[in-house]
Amino acid sequence: MADLIKTADGKAGGPPATKAEPMAPPQRSVRVVVLALMIAMLLAMLDNLIVGTAMPTIVGDLGGLEHLSWVVTAYTLATAASTPIWGKLGDMYGRKGIFLTSIVIFLIGSVLSGMAQDMGQLIGFRAVQGLGAGGLMVGVMAIIGDLVPPRERGKYQGMMAGVMAIAMIGGPLVGGTITDHLGWRWSFYINLPLGAVALIMITAVLHLPKRERTKRNVDYLGAALLTVGITAIVLVTTWGGSEYDWNSAVIMELIAIGVASLAGFLFVETKAAEPIIPLHIFRNRNFTLMSVVGFMAGFVMFGAVLFLPLYQQSVQHASATNSGLLLLPMLLSMMVVSLIAGRVTTSTGRYKVFPVVGSILMVVGLFLLAQMDTGTSRLTSGLYMAVLGAGMGFLMQITMLVAQNSVELKDMGVASSSTTLFRTLGSSFGVAIMGALFTGRVQDEMASRGGGAATAHSAQLDAASLAKLPVPAREAYEFAVSSGTHIAFLVGASVGLAAVVASVFVKEVPLRGAGPEAKPAPAVAEI
């Protein structure tokens, strides 16, 4: 009996367990663990949204307006740079301890950020917080990959999509409420009770399958080169077109540093005994294709979340709070479709259709959003957003599922971290490229219509500034914003075509844990 795999309801049955496949614990136990993991996931997702709402108050208290962007940039940089390292450490030294460590570091960063006395301290403490956040998302995904066979993982996709929707809708609302009634420091302290609950629950109920741990040394040189490369890329996408011109010396130098560092990283990884990102995982066609799809999904998703509220506030005259609620069609559609896709994947074991259909819907949704103008109603834009949300619902979790199913269990952490990293980098490029195109189009349209002075310093006006404009200037700005969103979403749709092409070439490999008759998926399917 000891050599039989337990089924989801806790009864023994099925083929003998192997080292490459996790034993499925009782379903009730899994649900408790997943609940704890979702709390940790919520910590990482909520933070920037809550802090973003509190930023005007923070600047008013601490000063340092010229360093405002670094409060977000420091967090993003630390998160992106540390993500692959957390994944590798989990593979080497055990996922539970490494994940708990990342939560503790995140909470320490939260406390220190709440205690900051000037902008310099806040930026430094936000970097500490981002360092911990890098391990939260990858830890959640890798632990679920260890705990739940891919075939059963679809049951929990709806929970993950729901957490994302709650964060995107609730983050600004919670941030505004906390800032108004408790003060901006509580926008950081609010992480403590959530984090404490996650720590207690994970410590008590998380029991991962035992496996051999490697005793090899950490690839410090590879980690350093990857960190420098990622930092350079994120700074290019953050500063390019805003802090510095795209052809400025600073941006060119960062591009050169990024390219050189990543080239050196690839060389080092071919020689390292325990590489941070084993390059052999990219020989698997499905893993590589899902990395491409994840990059494109991140590109599109965060661009849409950035520009849709701006369009709704500037053109459809929604308040800041209502613009967040007006994203509900996209977020609810994403959550429902993700849940349905997960259930179908669990019951049938088939998944190729989802990235294909999801990519197509994503492109169609972006093309529809690109058609919005000054006369588009909220109902129409809501329907367009629902189409985009459905596409994202098919993609957001399936990309991680297929990527994890494409590697051996010993590489689950690096597979999860690499997929997360590509999605993060995609979001950085998406915000930078779509933002540059949007800003350029708005400023050009305002200049051509005689309203250039209104956007002399920024292509984004808040509601108060917009209300003060003369009627002709306000109408010109509304037209300019709709024109800017048109070009941004049109480019997003064009980029999304790459995800359609990549999805078509995905090979349907049976999901591990697919049932008594199914054999485990091969560890490597050569390109």
C-alpha cells in the first residue's frame, strides 16, 4: 500500500509513484495549503496597487518628488532580478523553507518602508520588500507544481485568477481607504496581518514530498550577471522616453550593459555545475513556446490595465474609483474563463486549444479596443474588455501549467521562475513601448489642434486638471487620448500575433497525473 499513489480524495490507487511525480495529498489538505498560498500571492499583487494610490500623500509627507518614480522602480527591479534566484534556491535547498524566507523578507521590507523618514530610506526599503516579493509568486507556483499533478492543477486556476481580479479591483480602493483614514504608513503595515496568517498556515499545513537535495554550490557569477542584465533591461524600459530620450547616451549604455551581461550569463550557464537557469529546459519546445506566450501576455495585460483607466477617466469622464470598477468586465471574464479552462483541462487532460483560442481572443480584444473613440459608450468598451479578458483567462494559468509539465520535477522552481520572469519582462516592455507610443500620439495631436500647452509636461492629466481646461482644449485632449489608446492597442494586437503563432506550434503532451492509463510526460521533448 505504501507504494501506491493517493488519489485526490485520499484513497490509494493508481500506478506506483515515481521520483518524477508528486503524490497527490487529500483534496481538503490541498485546499487549505492553496488558500495559504493565495494569501501570499495576494501580498505580492496588492502591494504596488495600494502604494500607488498612497503616493501623492507619501510625497506630501516625505518630499522628494523628483525621486518619486524610484519608489516603484526599486521594487520592480528587485522583484525581477531576484525571481530566478529564488526559483533555483527552492530547487536546491527545499521549497518550503525558501518560500517562508521570502515572506519574512517581504514583511521586514514592509515594516521598514512604513517607518521610512525620507524618500531615500523609502526607496531602499522598497528594494528590500521587492527582494522578498520576487520569491512570493515563484514560490506559490512552484509549490503548487510540487504538490498537485498537472492534470489536477486546473481545479485551482479559478482561485488564482480570482486573486488577481481582487487585487486589481481592491488594491486602489483599499489603498485610498487606508491612506484617508489610517495614514500612508498603514499601506505598508497592512501586509503584516496577511503575512502572519500566511506564515502560520504554511508552516502548519504545508508538507511537500521529500526529495534529495543537491549539495552543489550556488552559481554566484551567473546570478550576478543575470541580475545586472535584468536591471539594465528594466531601467531601459522604465527610463526610455520619459527620464531620458531613447537615443540618449544613458539608454544606449544601459542597452550595451544589458546585452553584454546576458551574453556573459548564457556563456557562464553552459559551464556552471548548478546553473541559475539550466539552458537545457529551453530545448523543450513547449517550454520555449510558453515562455514566448507568457511574455506576450504580460506585454498586453499590463498595458491594458494602464491605459484603460486613463481612457475611461479622460474620455468617458469616470472618476478614479469608478475607472477601477469599470475594469470589472475584463477581470470577471478572465476569472470565469480561467476557471472553465481549468475544469476542462482537469477532466479531459487536453489543453492545446486554450492557448490558441486565448491568443486569438487576446488579439481580437485588443483590435476592438483600438477602435474606441470619443463617442464609445461604457457598454461597448465593457464588451470589448470582456473579449480581451476571456483571452487572458485562457492564457494566464495555462502558460504556467504547460511550462511546468514540460520539465522534470527537480527543475520545477527554475521553470516557474523563468516563466514568471518572462511575463514580468513582457509587462515592462509593454508598458514602455505602449506608453511611449501613447504619449507621443497625445502630444502630437494636442500640438496639431492648438492644445499643446495643456500637455507640455505630461500626456496624462488628472481629473482636476482636465476640468480646468477650456472646452476646446478639453475636447482636443479627449480626442488625443482616444487617438493615443488607438495606436497603443493596435500595436498590442500586432505584438499579440506572435502569441498566436507560438500557440499553434504547441505539442499536446499528456499531463502528468492524467490517470491510470497515462504515462508520465517525457522530461524533454526536443525542438
